[in-house]
Amino acid sequence: MLALDAMGGDKAPDMVIKGANLARVRHPNVKFKIFGDKNKIELLLKKFKRLSSVCTVYHSDEHVEDDIRPSQALRKRRNSGMSLAIEAVRNGDAHGVVSAGNTGALMALSKLTLRTLPGVSRPAMVSVFPTEKGECVMLDLGANIDCDSVALVQFAMMGEVFARNVLGIKRPTVGLLNIGSEELKGNEVIRQAAAMLRDSDIPIQFNGFVEGNDIPAGTVDVVVTDGFSGNIALKTAEGVAKLYVEYMRSAFRRGLMSRLGFLLARPALRVIKDRLDPRAYNGGTFLGLNGVAVKSHGGTDHKGFANALSVAIDMIEHDVNPKIIDELNKLKLDGVTAIAKAAV
């Protein structure tokens, strides 16, 4: 059972309902609790009878605007569709929540309502990136602007668990995003985190520092950073992908021979387009919460939203949260904290 914020996103609720219908085809056993404007939602559901049979709609007059501050959402939008969907997870009425709405508000409401897992100080947003070698996991992508070394170590542990269980990588390699691969590069926080990962008994394969160009190269399976750098890297990658596609379109429009070349290259270009399509990687999970919460890109369409729903389903089916708790119990966080204090 998934709880959906039907009113979040640029093209909501149409995009949400169509995305849910596509996800229903991919995952025949999934059911939905949909929160938002009941009249609009039920009007759309009339077009999808099979989807309607696995949905329950809950009305809400309130909506979390894109420009509202997280603190305002906490005070003034507690009866919004987003908030009610999160509460459904807390109350055990749904296994996860998915929203394409305001990221900061979703993070604040989720953290307040669901709380963090035992041993986790901060949740992190994680997503999957395409690489030359396949895929890699990256976190944090914007949930935490400033992070201390302990938080980065926790992100490394959670990202490693995610890569193992969702991507199926038996022994993921982990790297800390830095301005250079040398041990002396970077600020004190990231150097302390590296020391903790190298010198403690944390059961992960730490490969040291990685740079921005190592992300698409697939140098490591898990890239760990703070939310400030992570979000910049994410938006830059999305922008470069769009620029590349636009350059290709422009090149094939230049003349008759270019157009003929396009016809011959169309099958290969379709493969490239599909590989770079951001919709295929849509859906950032807030790892570390006591419940599954997934953020969809606000500007995506129904195909992208369906992929965000698949991310939530994967998290649930692979029991990622219980496995994170097990790993952090093995880690014995107090010991890691002591290492951090000793390094100061």
C-alpha cells in the first residue's frame, strides 16, 4: 500500500493518477491511498477503472505550495494531502509515501512525523545515477546542506545497504566526493569522515576520495557527500544531459545530409536518449527515516512519477530500513562518535 500526495508537482493531479496507473501495470499487487482534492482525483480515476478499483481517495482542502518554507508547512499545512499521506505511513495504513511536491516541506513533515531510524542523526536523500559501468548510488542530494563527519559516515553505511539490496551489488565500493583524490584535499569534516571510514571496523569497502568526473565514470558504486554539493552535482548532470540532447538535435537539423544521417542513426540515438532520460532515474528516497518516503521531481510527467513509485516499492520489498538498522547496530555508533571526537 502506497500513500500518494496527489496535488504535488507541476502537472498534478493528472500526472500522479496516470503515473499510478502505469505503476499498477508494472506492479499488479500494489494499492494506493490518494490524498488531495477529491473531486479532481475521482474525475480522473473515471478514466482508469482498473486503477480505481485499487485506490481509496481522501479529501484535503489544503495544499503545500512550492514556495512555502518548511517551517510554514509544519505550522500551517498539517492537514494538507502531503501531511496526511505521511501520517498514513506513521499509522501503519500505508507502507510508503510518494510526493512530487515541495522538497523541503516533504523532508520536514516526514522527519517530524516518521522520525529517524535508531542510530541515525539525519536522513539523507538518495538516488541512482547512470554511469559508464551501469549505475551508482549518490547521497545526500539536498536534504542536509551542512553535515558533520558522523553524518557522512552514516550516509556511507546507508548508501552501501541501499546499493546492495536495491541495485543487487554484492560488495559495493564507497567514495567520498571531494575536490581531489589526495588524502590532504578537502575540508576538515570530510577528512575526518575518511579517517573514520578507513580506521574503524566499519564493514564497507571504502575507496577513499572521488571527484566529480568519477560519478559518471562509475569509479565507485556509492558516492557520499553533503546535500549542498550533492544537489549541485545532480542539477548539473541533469542540465548537461539536456544540453547534449539539444546539441544532437541541432546538429541533425543543419542540412539534408544531416537529416539523412539522423534517419540512419535513429536506433542508436534512441538508445542514448533512453539511457539519459531523467525520468528513468526519478525518485529520491529519504534514507534513515522510520518509514519509506520518496520525493519525485516536481517537473516530471507520469512516466517519471511511475518510476518514483517503483523506487518506493523496491525499498519496501527489499526491507531496506530494517537492514539499515542491522548495519548501524553492527557499527555501534557510539564508537564512531568517539573516533570523530578523537580526530578533532
